[in-house]
Amino acid sequence: MLQELGFAHNTTQGIEDESFVRLSREDLAGPDGDVIFLIHNAAWRNASKETFMNDRLWSQLEAMQQGAVCEVAGDVWSSGRSLLATQQILQDIQACLARTFPQTEGAE
């Protein structure tokens, strides 16, 4: 869906068929882009979100410094397969972009 909306894959994602990438600390510098949609789900017990986001490398990402990181619901973004999930994802994207790039709101 993101590709259809004009978002480009970050090189960290590698294969274009991948919908998301789970990152380790060693991979933290790779995902930087204009916007980062952070998918986190408390059920994923293999990593602490607070530890991840408090890492020095995370704070050095350009997207983080620009306030362009938007946390989104993991259950909707990674497993939602319905019109309702699609609508929620589109709403999340719109809210994120409006908050991150307010000067472009309403631009055509």
C-alpha cells in the first residue's frame, strides 16, 4: 500500500516484497528516511521498545531528529487484511504526514 501511495522502500528493507523489517541494534542506522513508521507490538517480547528508542544510534537518525517517526499499531499494520485495516492505515499515514510536514497539509 505504501508503494502505491508513492513511498519508496528504504535500502535496509532489501527485497521489495518485504512489508516490514525487524531491526536489531546492529541494524539501527539503516532505516533512516524522510518518515519512519514504527511498528511495535507489546506481544513481541524479543525487544524492549524503550531500550530501542533510547539507544544513542536511534536518536541520531535524521527522521528521529525531525520528529518524523510515527508509531503505528502492529496488529493493524502487519496483520490487518481488511477494508477496516486499510482505512486505519490510511488514516495513520495522513495523521503522521500532517503532523510531520504541516506545511504540506492541503497541498495538491
